[in-house]
Amino acid sequence: MLGIGLIGGAAAGSWIAEDHEDSAARGFAAAVPVWHSVPVDTLFPPVVQGAGEGPGGADRTWTRIAVAPDSGCADAFDPLLWKVLADAGCRRLLRATYTDATQSYVTTVGLLFTRADPAGMSALATRFRTQHLTERPDLMPRPYAARNTPAAGFGDDQRATWTISVRTDAPVVVYAVSGWADGRSVDTPQPAADAVRAGATTAQAQSGLGDEAQGLSGQIAQRLRRTVGSAATNATKRPS
């Protein structure tokens, strides 16, 4: 009886593992067409609420002020950053720029849809983590500055803080880069993860710019995850 129980348990565990793998594969596959099958207002809503996303747990509200035409990646990244991302390929890049409720800060958030498979995304995520690439100022994403908006002067020299997240559950790299809306240049950019640490005293930390980049990118990543999950569920329900 013990032997039968062990065999049954092993079989059940195997089935659960297979179901999990199948679900993950469906989710990854469902993310591939999202860039053209999902409305822009779903991925980049006109208004994003960030409960507790500000300094000290303050709430944040971001208003979208510009959406870039979907494009390739040729001019969206500094050459060195694109060299790192190039192995994953560029299927499509979506970007939008937001401002906070006071229009003091501007943040560009991007979704890079790659051509990589799950193994490729895992390898890219491992490289970013083990080589600490998210901490390097020479690997900052570029902002999207739109004319006649508070982000009109948001160029490369205005980048103050940034964050990059390589997803392994989808062929997507989520990033955000923030700066001041008055167009001031920044001599020493700081990763958002450092700017939000307790006791940080940099201008980015004191102003809450790190929270802007990290909070907004986190909200957009959550929306992407929910959208992909819904698409995967719908695909499973469709008759073969």
C-alpha cells in the first residue's frame, strides 16, 4: 500500500508540474501578440493610480501626456544598452510618457516586446541580475519627449533615474525613466532602486523621482500581466 501511495503521489506531482508548465507556456505565447491586439488605453491608461507608490507610502496619480507611435528599437536605446538587449531581438516597442499630479516630474515607460523564447528571456534576466546591469548609468533607456507637453524638454541629459525589468513570464522588457519637468540636466543619474531606499539623500530620493519610475513601471507591468493572463485564459476556453 505504501508503494502504491508513493507511486500515486509521484504521478500526481508530475501532472501538477506538467499543468504548471503548460499554463506558463500558454501565458508566454499569449503575450506575443499583445502589442498589436490590445488597445493602447489598456496597456497605457490615460490615468494610472498608484496607491502607496509615493515616498512614505503616499498615493500617486500619473496622467498620460504622450504616446509614441509603435516602432522598432533603433533610436529608443543608447547603443550600449541596445547591444545588451539585441540578443533578445526587437519585435515591437511601445512607449508612453506620463506626468505626476503637479506636473513636476515626467516619466517615460516602455514595453519592449522581444523575439526571444522563454529560455532566451531567462538568460537575459540572469545576465541583468548577475552583472548588475540595472545599476549602470550607461545602460539607461531613453525618454520619449513630445512637443507641446510638459515632457517637451525631456531629453537624454534630463534622465535622473530609471528602472528596467526583464520579464521571464512574457517576451517583454518593462522599463521607466524619470526626470524633472522643468528640463534641468542631471549630472549623476541614480537607479530607482537606490533612490527609494530608506535614508537615501540624493536629489532623486528627496524629490521622490525614484518612486515615480519604480511605481509607474510597476503599475504598467501589473496591467500587462493581467492582460496576458486574460488572453491566455480565453485561448484555453476556445474550442480546438
